[in-house]
Amino acid sequence: MESKSSGRRKFLKNSAALIGAAAAGIRPANGRAPDTDMGNNMDMPDLEALIAYGQRSPFVKSKRISVMERMSPDEFGMTFHVLSPIQDSVGMITPSSLHYISTHRGSYVPNIDPQEHRLLIHGMVDRPLIFSVDEIKRFPFVTRPHFLECLGNRAKASHKTAQETHGLTSCSEWTGVPLSLLLKEAGVQSGAAFIVAEGAESVKGATSIPIGKAMDDCLVAYGQNGEALRPQQGFPIRLLVPGFEGMHNVKYLRRIKVVEKDYMTYNDYGHIVPDARVAALTRIIGPKSVITYPSGEQKLSGPGYYEITGLAWSGSGAIRSVEITTDGGQTWKPAELRTPSYPMAHTRFAFPWTWDGKECVIMSRCTDELGTRQPTRAESAKFFNKPDDKDFRAPGADNTVFPWRIAADGSVHNGMA
Amino acid sequence: MAWHKFFVLVAVLSLAQLAKAQSPKYGVGRTPTAEEVRALDISIGPDGKELPPGHGTAAEGVKVFREKECVVCHGGTGSGGPAPTLIKSDGKKKSVYPCLNPCVDDANVMALHAQYATTMWDYINRAMPLNKQGTLKPDEVYSLVAFLLFKNGIIAEDQVMDAQTLPKVKMPNRDHVAPAPEWKHAEPRLAGYP
């Protein structure tokens, strides 16, 4: 029986040999490929750090990218809009590390000490209150999945991948305190019509939210996917306004002022429009869906069995059903929902399919629990009495049906192009 | 009289009930000091009631625009820099980066697009200049707003902006904005769409 130390020496010797072989690009004498255990890898990361906090396999490369229009970080070092790689997604939860990022205007991600952070509730309340993060955590909490989506999540003909067409949405399991509970603790006065929510980042991003929504299902969240919020998602606390477009979900929440009217902050003003119908479509998201597989720049290896899969969500409730077409919209068939369907959360759908190897156009469309169905671009254009041509821009938060074209060689392309 | 005492009792009980309904349930958190609220409350609503004392004119604003290096990001003429266009330029110069959709094009210059001048005061005060937020004095903010309103043809060059005059400025886009409909639980975002 070997002693521990000789076993360890042998291990180190073998590892060194394998590392040498790998570096020289040759196989060991026994003909087997070098072990791919982390311990034998040239790129061996800090094992203590990995044991303390895990990482994904180095073979998994899925990553976020900046929106085309502006790089993050920009020349000032600020983060603007960053797309989530939804074409690689499985299930309904976005890993926190891959959650899309949007900031007010473009701003720095602040490094906030939770011990120093406070939330102030004031304005039209009987008792202004100030809370530490620890105090917020003493209130009864809830845990719920919710999607977030940026108003800028709009597919263009120039986009190649699902990340580019639909990557400004993500879904996390959030844990936090109902905002209504904190507002009741402060005592909202009659005549209050809006809240102004404000963040602690450098630009102090703020937005106005109707008091009815604030008292309904908003959360002051401190947890994301089983751990603390990530700084890019608002550490130490953020507001969640389920179903409202991303801008309302204020990160680094430091202040809530209860007021008598829409306060028209910079962010509010940024979204004002002359048409009340467009205003309504701007504030609330979806119903919307996108096929994530097969999607742009992926490739089917040949005719045969595949599962078409993707995500569906609505700002007005849970997803009730999803339909798929594989013939460019002539016939629609029901997809299966493969995750529970939660209100204002991504829902994963799938559709078993045998591809015959011919060029085709695939699309998904969803219906939410209010019975509202995702419109096609043609339906949106007709509603607004505009021609359905390539210049048509669906007003408000674009939730129109999106096509992928599968070529005979199995390559997948943007069907708008 | 017995019935009189009864009414007193009812009144006392009702008051107690009322107090209970309005009292905090958990008692977590504390009352902020007036100073704490004052330091944090930078919201300026359309009525301008939170505007601080101070004043400024376009002539003072152009100096501030140079001294505070606004020109570095917004361009010497208030357009054509990496940051949003602030002064209309007959469509010749666009900002390099998009931020929110409206701020890139001439038609969407803040002074022309915002419904209220208070939005400009609030934003400049809270978010400018880059990396030096919160350093502008109220007089400087009033001056910058006056400068931008003047350069976009909304007020006269000598018009003084202060807590009284600024909220009264009739912005060009004031009457061309539709509010979103009242929000109600479990209602479609727009009935009949598509």
C-alpha cells in the first residue's frame, strides 16, 4: 500500500507528464486522450476559489455581448445595454451572470456597501420611514420568478442571432418584500397617485409608477436566484415592477417618494408619446415569445427529429398557451409548456418536430391568461393603419411574432432579412 | 346619562380602531430626520414646488456650460458630441451614441421633447456633470436650463429662471403627450390590440 506522500508524488509526476503531452499536442503512450479533470488542466484555476464559489465548465462559452449601437464598457467606462445569450438558454431561469443589463442613460455599476445603504419612504405618507437593508430583510418576504425586458428589445432585419433580436430580456427567481407592505407601514395618504422610485447609482435613475401598481405586486428585492442580487442587477436592493418595461424596475433602490401626479423624471420623459394607445403599449410588456432553438446562426445537422424550443412571457399575467408554425404561418399547432407558467415570468415551451430537409420558416406565438395573443407584424400594422412593409416599426414595446428561416442546408437565418 | 356615556364609549373605541388601522404593523425602520429627507429628496415635480431658491439667465448659463465642461460631451454648439443633443442644429449634427430613444435626434432635444422645464432642472441637478454629479449649485442649474431654453427658442435671452418662473415655462411639447391609461390589475395593456 502506498503512503499518502508517495501517492501524491506519483500524481504530480503523472500530471506533469500529461501537461507536457497536452502542451506538445501529443497523446500519451497508452493512446488515450489526456484526462480532462480540472486538476490535470493547464488552465487550472485557483482550486480554493473554485471550492469556495463554483464556476461553469471552461468548455461552456456562452456569453453576453453589447448592443450593436454602443459598446459596454463605453469610452467613459460606463455600462449601457448588454444582451443575454438566450439562444443557449435552457429552462426558464437566466443565470445571474448572464442576465441582460440595462442602465439609466449608461452609467457605472456602483459598488455599494449594504451596511451603508438605506431606503427612504417619504412624501404623501403618514410616517416617513428609513430602513437599513437588514431591516428590510426582517419583513415577511416572498419568492417569485419574474422576467425583465427592456423597451429596446426590438428585432431588426440586421440582427443575426436570438441574442441580438431578443436578448434584452431575462428571468430570475427574486426574493424580497412586497412594496405594498412597506408603503402600508408608512401609511399612504389619500390623493397619492404615483410613486417616484430612485436609485443610488451615479445618475440617480428615477421613474414614476402608478400607486395602484405599487400597491399591487411590486417587490423590494434583495435575492436573485438563491443568493444576493448581483451588482449589475441592483445590489443590495432593487425594485421589481412585474410586467412593466425594464426602466421602471429601479436598481440600487434608495428612495420612494409618494406623490400626487406623474413626476416626469428623465426616464419618464424619455418614453412619452403623442398617442395614448402607444403609451399603453410602451408601459407594459408582451405577450411575446421567441424560438431559441433552432435560431439564427445555429445549424441543423440534417433532416430528422428535433425539438423546437423557446421562451414565452407576458407583462399581463401567466402564459396560457404557445403555438408553433413550421410552414411560415399557414398552420399553427400547440406547443407543450415545459415549465410551470408563472405570472410575468418566462415560460419554456417545446414542440417535437421532424424536419424534412426543405427550406421553411418557423415562428412561435403565445397567448396570456387574459386571452391576449401575441400579434404578427401585419396585425400590428393593421391596428395602427400603416402599411406592413419593411419600414413598419411596431409601436410601443415590440411584441410581434418573429420568424426564423431554415435553409435547405440546415443553417438558420433571421426571417425578417 | 347612560346613553351619553355609551356614545363617548363608542367614540373612544372608534378612535382606537382608527388609530390601529393607521399604525404600523411591524414597527421596523425608523423616522428619518428632516435633514436626512432634505439631503435625499432631489425630485422636482412638474409644479416645481421642490425647487430651491436661486436664479439664472441664459447669459450666465453659457458661462457655466463652458466652465463645467459640458462642451466636452455635448459639443461646443450643444450637438454633435458623444452625449445627447441639447441644442437643435437643423438636423446636421447628431449625437454619436444613442441613450434613450428621444435624445439622439434634433426633434427630440430635451428642451423640445420634455413637457415640463422641471424635468430638465431635475435631471441636470441629479445627473450632471458626468462624474461630478451633485456639485452644481442651484444658480448654476437655473442658468443652464435658461441657456438651453433660450438656445432652443423657448424663452427670451434675458428671462430669469427661478422657482416661480421655471415651472410656468410653456414647453413646446406640453400639449402633445398622451398619458398612459390608468393602470388596473389584470387588464390587458391595450384592449383590442392587435
